[in-house]
Amino acid sequence: MATVALIGASGNVGTRLLKELTARNHTVTGIARHPEKIVKLDGVTPVKGDVHDKESLSALLKGHDAVISAVRFVDTDPAELIQAVKDSGVKRYLVVGGAGSLEVAPGEKVIDQPDFPEEYKAEASKGVDFLEYIKTVDDLDWTFLSPSAVFGPGARTGNFRLGKDQLLATDAGSSISFEDFAIAMVDELEDPAHTGERFTVGY
């Protein structure tokens, strides 16, 4: 069983990751700006942390087997956050990514489609930047997991597909629940298959 530092543990995805991690008997340090908002679960230690305070964040991460970040890209600086992970000495880093950087055709990203919602552009654009930056990092065992286009609360089914850089879709569209995304992320933590890569999950 692993000891995991989860940055953004109070958010929608972070909460599902906490539940999935603890259900599989992993021990989690849940990090958030407002730790009182972190769901109370056995095996979770809530702590206050700030992604923009590199030194104190690095100290919080130290000694864990892996770090997962589930924070909004508009709230982070990739160089700053990744350096904090490196400085902590933790080698395994998993990132909750976005769908905007996935391809719908060769060289055509989701974010570049004419019908891409304007309200998601800033976050998606920052997600693209984060992925491009982390691709240049070769001294960290990183993995970037992108959800499908529609990403929200739903059922924990365990029935989903994995892909690489192309958006996964069916006749019903492109979607994944927070709950099934969490399964895919913890599967990757337990049995790394995409180290130094981005991959995606969808129905």
C-alpha cells in the first residue's frame, strides 16, 4: 500500500480520488487551502497547503510514495508546482489533466474546435500549457491523465476504455464520471503503465 500526497483534496475530483485511494487501503495526506473542506475518511490526514508556496508545499510532500495533483490549471504554475515535487524527493507524480489537449484528428485539439465552450477556454488552455511543460521533464516519473470531454459526477462502474492522445467517444458522445476517472488514476498508481506519458479514459 502506498502513502500518497493529494494536492487539491477538497475538490470534485480530489474527493473521488480520496475515496478510491482509501477504499484500496492507501494512506493519504490530503492537501488543500481549506483543509476543513476535505472529506473525513479513515486513512486521510488533512493539511493546509498552497501550490504557490514552493518550499512549504515541498516539505508537505516529502516522504510520500507518490504525489497526485488535482488542482485547476488556472490556479497553478507548472514550473513552480513540478519543482516543489522534485524538491520533495518524491519520484512518482500523477496529474489530473484536462480534455482540451486531446486530439479529435491528427494535429487538431479539442480546444481548437469552433464549438468549444468559451467559459472553459482559460482552464483548457492552461491545461495544454501544463502538458507541454511536463513533457520536457525527464527527471520525474510523471503521468498525465486526461478525462473525456464531459467530466462530472456519476456512477462508479469500472467499465471504461483507456486511450492515449485521441479523444475517446461513442455515439452518445465523449464522457467519463469523476468516480470512474478515479479508478483509472489509482489503477495507474498501483500498476504504472503510462510513465512519462499522457493517457485518457472514457466510455
